[in-house]
Amino acid sequence: MANFIVTPWEVKGNIDYNKLVNQFGVKLIDQNILKKMEKQTGELHYFLKRKIFFAHMYLDKILEAHEKGEKFYLYTGRAPSGPVHLGHIIPWIFTKWLQEKFKVPLLFQIPDEEKFLFKDNLSLDETKKWAYENILDIIAIGFDPKKTRIFLDTEYANVLYKYACMVAKRITVSTAKATFGFNDSNNIGEYFYTSMQSVPAFLPTIFEGKPTYCLIPCAIDQDVHFRLTRDVADKLGFPKPATILCRFLPGLQGMQEEGKMSSSIQQTAIFTTDSPKVVKEKIMKYAFSGGQPTIEEHRKKGGNPDIDVSYQWLTFFEEDDKKLEKIYNDYKTGKLLTGELKQILIEKLNSFLEKHREKREKAKDLIDKFLEKD
């Protein structure tokens, strides 16, 4: 039996996603939902075809509402505590696709108080500084400025706090302990925080003046927050928020060693600001290999792409299905060596990051078009 930990603040171990689906009480995205999605969008994003986004809650309700011509909102977020790495942007890439295909508004929450409350070594000034740095990466993804509102909790509290209090009143300490594993040593801010994260799910109804659905694309570790949100939604007169949930991009050492990519292990995370040289050095030195000990043995026996991190990362970043299939087969048969596979990934990531950094630089002049304040 796989041993792993998945909470909103910690992910460790080799994750059994089927077990996690049962543990979290969410549902797998089935063929019926994919057909409905494709009918409404005209195509399926490769994240859906490859089951990178693989689970959900109430996604079917969103698709039914949209088919009837009803409006819905997207909501996602980023808790700032340092630079953005590639694992952070996977949900954002997919969120951009959803915004384009469904032509819907996006609420992008920056809970700059979260890491301050949960980490001993960060001040509110530091989390705010990182928030504005991270916003450049968010804008660089390419969201529509006319349909996107980005806001920091500490700068939008006049809008959020009233509704956070309404949520907080309906969540007991025992529920928070059972859901998040809190104990008596957690500070009271940590208990309250999930109430702030719930509020953007209700803002679509508040803004529209009528019940309006919200779809939250995020990694599966965040769904527990929205489980509580769904529990209180009916009591407050709001629709239950839907989620569409993704797998984690592993760190370069792989899931078995690290769980998901983490900013705290800088050598095995690729950041959006890493230079081409740094990207190459990290991948060549740290990326876990599924290859054989020697070239001769690898040519004879082939490698294992299913455990090779470079291949796993390409499933997230190589859009071309045929190209990815060829890489898989060539590696498995020994035609493609580990070093060659790593080089393919290096070129793919550096091409992606070069364009991203250009957009990130331009984003410095666009912040005011996206940012909402009290």
C-alpha cells in the first residue's frame, strides 16, 4: 500500500491517485463528461486527454448550466511565498484555455496572508512583495484583462471579509481539525484562513446578483478547502462551487522521493526565472532516470519512461501527441538514451521559458489592468 501525505500545505510520497480520489470524496472525470466538454469547447485540451486534469466535483453541473446559456465564473489562486515554478503554472495554463473556450470571467485570488500564517519565517511585507512578483507570471500566461480580476486578500479585504465571517461562523473547530489535521498548537489565523479562500467561490453570485456557478481549476491538494466551502454554501444561499482537479508535476527526483515539486527544494524545481544554463544543469544533474546503468544495457533492454522524470515532464509540456508517443517508444526500446531524452526536455522547457520571460517583462506595464483593490 502506498504511503503518501496530501494536504494543502504538504505533499509527500508516491501518490496513489485512485486512493486519493476515494480519500477526498471527489469523482474521476469520465468519458461522458469529456464528450460534453468537447461538444462545448470544440476540442479537448491535452491535459484532459492525458488525465493530467483527472478528477472533479460538480463539473457536470457547470457543463449543464453552460449548455442552457447560463454564465459561470472561473476561480483559481496562488499563495505567494517565493518565486513561481513550473508546477504552479500547470493549473494556470489550463485555466487560460477554459477562459478562452468558454469566454468567461476569472477571479484570481492572491492570499498573501496564507503563507504568513502558516510559515514562521515570512512577514506580511515579504508575502506582499512576492505577490507582486508572482502576478507578473500570472499575467504572462495570457489571461484576458477584460475578463480577469486579480486581487490580494489584504488589499481586497473590504469585499472579502464580510463573507469570510459568514463562512467562519458555520465551520466549527472540530470540523477544521478533522479536515486539515489541525491541533491546539495551530494559531487561530490558520483556522480562519479557509474562510477567506471560500469567498471568491461566492463572488460570482454577489457580482451578478443571482445564483451563479463557479468552477475552480486547481491541484487536488486544494480541494479540501472547497469541501468545506460546499458544506456551507447552501446555508449561505450560494451554489456549491465546482472543482476540476489536476495531478502534481513531480520534482526532478520524482514522486517517490519528493512528492510534488517544491520551492523549498530549489535544486529540483525549475523556476520561471531560471536561466537556460540553470535549467540544463538541474535537469542533467537531478532528473530521475528510468534508463539502464550503461549505454550497452540501455540499447539492449530499453528504458522505463513511466518512472523517468524527463518523460513525465514532457507529458505536461509537449503538446504533440504523436511526438510524445515516439519519444515513449524510442526510450522504451533503447533507441533513445537518457541523456538524449533529457536534452529534449531541456530544449522544450527553455523554449517555453524564453517566451514566458518576454511576456513576464511586458506584464510589468499591465498590472493595473488586472488588479482589483478596495
